Amino acid sequence: MRVLYRVFPYLAASRKDEPGGALYLPPQGGGRIDNPGTYSVLYLSDAPAGAVAEASGRFPEWITAMLDGSPSLPGSARAIARYGLAEGAPSCNLDDPEQLLALGLRPSDVVSRDYTRSRAWAQRIYVQGRWSGLRWWSYYGPAWSNFGLWDIGHLAVGEVTPLRLDHAALLEASRTIVRRVAGARRGQVPD
């Protein structure tokens, strides 16, 4: 079983597939491999710090307010969830040169921020019907892999933990992608 992680607006009272739940698929259209007319996708990482970086990397400073949940989900808070992905769920590995060659893709196609192009190749891969989703390296750190799953039937929810500024994954992500954590001094955990 592969262990994956995701940061999302969590509401403890929600069922897993409802807004605030760990398997809820939010509205699509803004992500790298989104194709809402064809499929929905759940974005995850193979590392807790990678999930935090993907969710918060756009912010130059990390403050308590970024841990608030979604305004459309009163009472929610950002949390990190751990998932188990069954071994039988095949992910198309876009970090494999042979797979890229077979798909007619270059590494620059995968890492490109041109989402029109990335959505087009993602749809081509989806219609093959062979994969539960895709795997590629993180923009924020190539040691981390991102996953976009359109078939979440092989995904089991494990522990869900509300994020805090002193969470180990958040601190590791801040060091790796060089983000200041409000209230933290060099070598200290924030209040």
C-alpha cells in the first residue's frame, strides 16, 4: 500500500465525501490536470511536507490565518490527511523516461505551468482507461511526488490532523521551499 497525503479544509462533522470530508472532490477547473467535463481529480502528495508545500507554497509567509478553513465552510480548518492507496491502483508515472517516451511527452511538458497543455495530455492519458491517475514530481521539490487520482475507489482514509504552525510537516516544508513561519525564530518552533 502506498501512503499519500493531502491538505484540505476539514470539518469533523462532515462525511468523507461531503465538503469538509477527506474524500470530497472540490469543484474542478483550476488544477494542472483538471478536465471537469471528463473526470474529477483528487490531488495528493507522497510526503506530508509535499502536501503542505503544494497547498501553501504560493504564500511568501506562513501565518495562522492560512490555517483557517474555507469561508464557504464555516467552522472548518486546514488539516492534513493520510491515505492508503491500494497496490492494485496503477498510476501513470510521469517521472519515468520510458513512460514519457511512450506518451510522446517531454519532462518540460510535465513541469510546464501551461495548464491548457497539461490538461490536454492528462485527458489523453485518462481516455486510455489503464490508470487510476497520474504521478509527477512536485514543482516545489523534486524529491516529492504529486498524484492526481480520478479513480479514488482504491483510496482509504487514515488519520486526519488539523494543521498548526508547529506541525512537523509544515516546518519541514517551510525549510525546504524557504518560507517564513510567523512567530518562529531561527531554530525555534512558533508559538
